[in-house]
Amino acid sequence: MKPRRIIGTTLFYLLVAFIVVYTVFPFYWAIVSSLKEGSALYQIEFFPKDPKWGNYAAIFREQPFGRNILNSVIVAVTVVSISLVLSVTASYALARIEFRGRTPLLLLVLSVSMFPQVAVLSGMFELVSWLGIYDTLWSLTLSYMILTLPFTTWVLTTFMRELPKELEEAALVDGAKPLTIITRVFMPLLWPALATTGLLAFISAWNEFLFAITFTLSNERRTVPVAIALISGASRFELPWGRVMAASVIVTVPLVLLVLIFQRRIVSGLTAGAVKG
Amino acid sequence: MAVAPSSLPQPEVIGRPAVALAPSLLTRQRRRAALYFILPMMTVLTAVAGWPLARTIYFSFTNANLDNLGSQEWVGFANFVSLAQDPEWWRAVLNTVKFAAVSVSLETVLGLVIALTLNANLKGRGIVRTAVLIPWAVPTVVSAQMWNWMYNDLYGVVNAVFLKLGFIDHPYAWTASPSLALAAVIAVDVWKTTPFMTLLILAALQLLPQEIYEAAKLDGIPSPKVFYKVTLPLIRPALMVAIIFRSLDALRIFDLPYVLTGNSRQTASMAVYARQQLIDFQDVGYGSAASTFLFAVIAVFTIIYITAGRVRFDTGR
């Protein structure tokens, strides 16, 4: 190799190394910090010499963090299931049946997915108190539909119209009803799309913060993001950073694993729906 | 297919041969089914989006209070007038615009650099791509807390590393100092959202025809020129969609500034300001006016986004 080439390649790999460090380091640092206790936390030490698990035990002991995780799981699973059921049929109609007003309807669904959440906050607050579900998980289940339903409908519509029409034609010739076509012909082919869409919707429900901090009040009703944002220590002025990091690692590791396992799927789902970050 | 959000699902004519047997009956049957299929979804959407939005807009013309919703009186444009006279509000608007402009620009440049790197022939591409996805997988609140700890004025790793490298001569309170707080929030957003940009750009890059590059190589055209004359124009539509989409997201930002710096006026975005008025100060009328304003801004951007996406849809495929 020519010297110029060597320098070029070296610089290129330096850039790559920098990118990797930049993207990975903050999460790595959270893991390292979560394994430090007492004064060790205040020393800059890139490899923990003496890892301790006390912070992990403490967050479950000192606050209802287990309950918070359960809340997040309950809300996210409920919201995603309802959204998928409602959007499978709707997206079949939107993708494969011609009717007047279809394009405006699709644009409407797309616009709702761009809503700033705060724009519905006071109206939603009124709805939530009128239904008597303030400070219950129901308030989150209700309000999260605005995040997940337009998204799942939009993405499933995109997936649904990619399926070959010959399949449907054969079923139509046999006199199959639309609902039968969905359940018997399309669903078996749609499982990968449903899994991807469901996972992305799950992530957005899992991460939601604005509604969660507004519609719940008591520690036991909080979801994970609110719990992590509000972890407090003995002193008002110094947050228990070791515990905050331990809680952060616990809720992030499953997500990172899911994302890594479903990497390719997620990329296709993201490009199909441009999900919110 | 390039970045799909730009393209509306194409009306697809299905079942023509089959329909030919009994066209009107089957079509009518299918249209009726379409109505039943869409109705539940639209009902829920109306209940959770349409109705609350309408109420918020209505509240913005009243003096509603969180304590006794229902006993409000119509006050016309009074809330919007006081909003226009409130320097704190304009500060929030300015913060949001600064935040959106700077973070989206940085994310675009950085996303482009990383996407081009990933698209090049390098060893261990899979590992790098995986690494790049990690920030995207970290929940926003968690990334805010992670960086909050890294920014810590006494024990934070940012100060330690920068001091050692000689970038700074004394530790800074990154999130507390008025001149640095917004930049600190932007830095976290850039870290968290660049992967999204990278993925969208990478998807566009991987669809580019390789022949052009081979031809350019044969003709000995320098690579910067190839980038500006070939790559950039070809991925521009996808890039535009990604930028508009990210801008929409950045304009309604709430959790990042809220968790990093609370309601601090140095970083408060429009959404943070609106929520503070609504919930903390219980002034539903005034807060709703702020929300309505933000909604109008986003609506304008959404219309641009949809029109831009459509233009491309008509000419693109």
C-alpha cells in the first residue's frame, strides 16, 4: 500500500473508533456507575475494580420499582394489543379496498401521529377526570392510544399493500368474506410485520413521559420513566446517582437486547413509519 | 423503495378478474366491509385525539382552572394576548427554535457522516451498526439521567475528561449555567437521535445504483466531487423527509429539557412552558392557549411534510 493510502485508512478507522466510543460510552458509563457504591462513585474509574450490586438491590427495597416495571409492562402490552387489533382490520381496508375518502383518511392518521402531545393535554385531563380514572393505569392506557394507534395503522397499511394481490384474488374467487381474508390469508403472512410494528409501538409506550407524569400521582401508579426521573435520595441536593444508574440499566438492557435481536426488522419498520425517537 | 413515510400507500386495484363476474355486488360488499373495519379505529382516534384537541382549543378561549374544570367563562382572545406579552413565553419559543434548528442540523451532518462510514466497505461493519443503534434504544428519560450524571459539576465524567484533555481549565456546571444549559440539552438530543437519522440516510444510500460509482471511479472523478454531484442529489428527497420529520419531533420536545433541567427558563421548550402553566400553575385557559399555538406551528410543518412527501410520491415512482 502507498503511504497516503495507509494514512487514509488509519484516519478512517480512527473515525469509526470515535463513532463507536461516542455512541456506546454513555451507556457503558451508566453500567460502570451503577456498580459503584459510596465514595467509589465519586472517583473517575473506567473499569470498576470492585463491582458491587447494592444499588440494584436498593432500588427494589427503597421504592416500588418492581411495581413500576409491572405498571409499564401492563400499560404497554394492553395499549399495543388494542392498537394492533384495531389497526389490522383498519389497515386492510385502507390498503386494499378502494373507497371514497381513503387518501384524506390516511393523511388524517398520519397527521395525528405528528400531534404534539401537549396539545391534547388539557382536553385529555378533563376526559380522564370525567371518567374518574385519574391516578390509575387506565388513564395511561387511554391516553397512549394517541401514540400507538396512528403509528400501527400507518405502518401496517404500508406493509399490507406490499402483499401480492394474487393471494387475495384466489380467496375472492372462492367467495371468502373480507374478515376471512384478513384472518386466513393475510394474518399468517403478516406476523413479521405485526411483530415489528408491535415492538416499535411497545417501545414508544414504554418510554412515554408527559402523560405518565401528568395523569399519575402516587409512587405505586408510576411507570418506569417517571420513577427514574423522580428517584430521590436522603438529601434533597444530592441525587443517589448509583441507584439512578442501576434503575436506568435495568430498564434499558431489555430494550437494547430486543433492538439488537430485531435489528433488521426494526430498520425496515422505522423506514416504513419513521417512528418517533 | 426509499424512505417510505414519503409515499402514501398507493391505491391498489385488486381482484379485477374476479370482480368481472359480479362487479357491483362484490365492490359494494367490500366497501361496506371497509366501513366496518375502519369505524372502530376512527372512533378510538376521535375519542383520544379529536375530542381532547377540540377541548384544548376551546379552553384556550376561556379562563378555565384545573381546580374546577367546567365553571370556565369565555374570555375571547385574552389568553393569546397575554401570551404575546409574556417574555417568558417568547423565551420558550426561542429556546425551542434554537433547540430544533441546532440539534436537527447537527444530527443531519453527523448522521450523514456515520451513514457514509457504515456504507463504506469496512471490517466489522455489523458491530459498528449495532453500536450506533444503542442510543436509539435507550429511553429518553434514561438518557437524560445518564447525561445528567455525566454532566455533574463535581463528579461528572465530562468535566474529568475535558480537564485531562485540556479543553477546559476548570470544571463547569453544564446544566446549571445559563450560557451552557441549552447546549447541554442539545448535545444529549444529538447523541440520542443521530442513530435515527443515520438509519434513514443509510436506507437511502443502500438503494443507490452502484454503476454510477463505478463509472465515476473509471473516469477518475475525485470522491468529494462524486459526493456533491451524485450522492447528495440522489439522497436529497429522503434527507428532506428525515429533516422535516425530525424538526417536527424537536419542536414538540418535552422530556429531555424537563428531566435535565426541570422548568428552568434557560431551557424550557414550548411544551415545558405549556405544561407548567396547565398543571403546576393550574391555569388551564392560558396553558391551553400556549398548547394551541404549538399545535398550530406543528400543523403548518405537517402540511409541508405531507405536501413534500406527496410531490415526491407523484414524481418518484
